[in-house]
Amino acid sequence: MLAKVLSSAVLGIDAYRVEVEVDITSGLPTFTTVGLPETSVKESKERVKSAISNSGYRFPDDRITVNLAPADIKKEGTGFDLPIALGILAATGIIPQKIISQYLILGELSLDGRVKPVRGSLPMALAAKEAGYKAIIVPYDNRSEASVVHDIDVLPVTTLSQVVALLTGFASLEPEKTDVSDIFEKEGQFELDYAEVMGQEHVKRALEIAAAGGHNLIMIGPPGSGKTMLAKRLPTILPPMTFKEAIETTKIFSVIGLLGKDEALVTKRPFRSPHHTISDAGLIGGGHIPRPGEVSLAHHGVLFLDELPEFKKHVLEVLRQPLEDFKVTISRATTTLTYPSSFMLVAAMNPCPCGYFADPKHACRCSYQQIHRYRSKISGPLLDRIDIHVDVPAVPYKDIMQESNAESSAQIRKRVAASRAIQSKRFTRTKIYSNAQMSSRHIKKHCQIDAASRNLLESAIDKLGLSARAFNRILKIARTIADLQAEPDLQVDHISEAIQYRNLDRKTQL
């Protein structure tokens, strides 16, 4: 007898429908799975057999063939356990085929029949909604993330026998509901605040500009000057995530398996800080079974690279594509996957290997060659993609001991949000949402300057030796500064401040 159960699998960060076909015929007892299954899928037969038997049902002593369609895409993961088990029970007449075809089903089975969580339940729920299914049956621990998808019933289950009782009409389940607005309200508080940072007002200003325009930023300063402290507080001044952004980010975390058991949505902008020993596959994604990397986990958030020159040079070079295209494309022999990677890059570095180059209170022990070798690890093309360069000097004693009267993150965040609102209106009906993403065409349209500003820029380019890309970066930064002041036109002071944030471009930096 033949039975069909509808399930789903993840390809990249999106899900696609999988038909689990189960055919039981007379013959020697065998259990064969076809349709390009990976090892974890092939091993499901042992879990399914034990789960069915330990749940009180008879496992057929016949020839069982399981086909996972479409058969030309590799299937991986343990989420097909429950659909296969239900397919066997439907083929033996325990479950009506007409009823089971109304649901999209996923879940891993333990040997005693318990339903265990799987990765990617959110994109699978989205795929089920788009396909027009009545409901989706998910493991109980996946109920929160799946239920953020509206207009589809999410039925959380704990055991195989509970699912059978549901499908045969002997039990009913209340669909799981999640109040998305309540989640956003609860997640609006931060443990860190810029009011805790003593001094460094010019660096806070640079970070505010970076947050307002979505600009990449690098901080250069001696050890202990507060670079990491400042960077960790950057998400507290970024504008709140929209529901669309939260869904996109949560899909990535769901596929990786980083969502907590009761975590429905990622509503705070991610802050990822990988160690400098990370590989290129760990940073941008890939591996034998391709997975999203840190640049994708930082989607709509911040990627912080501390001690930037300590990263392997070839690892840093792979950042070029995601910084320009806001996505990562990973090609393999059988497939090509694209992961989103729209993030703010924030980097920190010492001015030299010992960290005290040009420090007035500490003598630098590094030679010119050592400093040059240290800084040359960061290539010119990568540096050109970082809009803002800011020096972070050591904090003076008087700033450490003074009473804190600095602006809070909430105050800065209001100005950033107002600036982003201006940009959102400016870029209506385009695919960009911030000044940092402007192309040459947008710069020409929105960054027009007067004669005085043009003369200042010409002088700066001649004296500092700035590249054409650096020229565009200055105009983008100036546009953001003007937006923070709600000024429609660029002024000389906006250009002047923007030039100050390109100090690593200067010919005389050493």
C-alpha cells in the first residue's frame, strides 16, 4: 500500500516542500530510503522502527520503500523521522490518507516515541503558509519560532502517539499563538549603555554617525582605551528591528540551531565577535555541508572584528564580496547557495604591534618595518570599504574619575532613528535603506555640494592622496551628518567633519 506525507527541508535559509512517499509490499523485510538521503536520513529507519514499536503500534514485517521527492536534491537532518513513521502507519491503514495530507509535518523521533526539535522550523512554517496548508505539525520545543507565522495553525506535539491520536480524531490540539508585539516590547531593554563609558566623546560621535548611516567603522588606539567597550554598546543605539528584519535574522539562527527553546524571534540586532583564529568558512559560511557563517549571523546587526591585523589575511579578503553585495554566494559541485549578509563591520586595532605608536606616555618599541608589516595585513581594497576611521586615545585620569553625565544610549538612539527615517523616505522604491548603500548614481543625486565644499574636498584629496572610493565615502558620511542635523543640503562643516574620519588614508600616517 502507498501513502504520502508532506514535509519540508531547508536549502540555504529557505525551505522547500518534500513529499515523503512510503510503499509497503509483500516480500522479505527490508527498509530502503531513496531520494539522495544523507547519513542522518538513512539512519532514520532504526529510530522510526523503535519509535513505532515502543509507541504500541506494529511495525510491518514487509518490504518498505521510502522515497523523498524531489529526488535530485540532497536531504539532510533528522526532521523526516516523524513523516516517515506516519507514512508507515498510513500505509498500514492506521491513519487516514485524506486527513494526513492536510498537514505539513516535521520532527525527529527518539527510540521511545518522543518528538524532538529540529532546525529550520521557522522557514518551514513560512513555506507551509505560502503553499496554502491548513496547519503544520511541529515538535513542542519548536512551537515558539514556528508560531510567529500568522494565518496557519501551528500544532505542537510531544509524542508519536499524540500525533496519531490527533490524525485519527481521538484527540485535539489548540494551535500555538505568539504575540509578536509583546515580544518586541519585552526585548527593548539593554544591559549595556553608553552612559557608562567615560570620555571618548569624539568616538561616540563617530559611532553615532556610523549607526545613523549604516557605515562600517574601524577604531585605532592603544590597549585599554575602550575600543571593545564602545563596540559592544553599538547595538544599543541602532534603530529597532522591523518585523521583516527580525524574520530574516531569525531564519538564519533557526537553520543554524542557535535559537533558544522558548525564543520565538531575534528582536535585538545581533552582535557577533569571532576570534581572530576563525577560518574563512567560519567567517563567510561554507563547509562540507554548507552553513551560514558569522557575516550572515550578523545580518541586520554588527560584526565586530577585534585585533583586526591578527586575522589571517586571506580570511579578511573574503569579506570584500559581502561588504559590497550584502550577500554571500557559496558554490559547490552540486549546488549554489546564497546567504544574506547585510551587516555593519566594526573593527578595532592597535596602531602598532606593541600598541603604543604615537602615544605620549608610553614609548613605542616597534621599528618602522614592524609597523608597516603589521598594518599591511589590512589591504587597501578592504580599507576602502570601511567608511569611518577614528583614533581612540587612552582615557585621561580626569575623565575616569569624573561623575558620569554622558548621554545615554536611548538619547542617541532617538537621533539615529530620526536619521534613518529621513533615509527611508529618501530611498523609497529602491532596494537600499541607508546612506552607506548608496551607489554612484545615488551619490550624484543626493550629495550635491556647493563651491566652498568642492574646494575643500579638492584640497583634501590632493594633500591626503585619497582614492576615488574614499571620495565617495566622504560624501556618504557627510550626507549622514547632515541627516542627523535634519539638514537637506550638504554644508562645508559636514564635509569637513567627514574628512576627519579618513585618517588611515593619509600618506603621512606613519
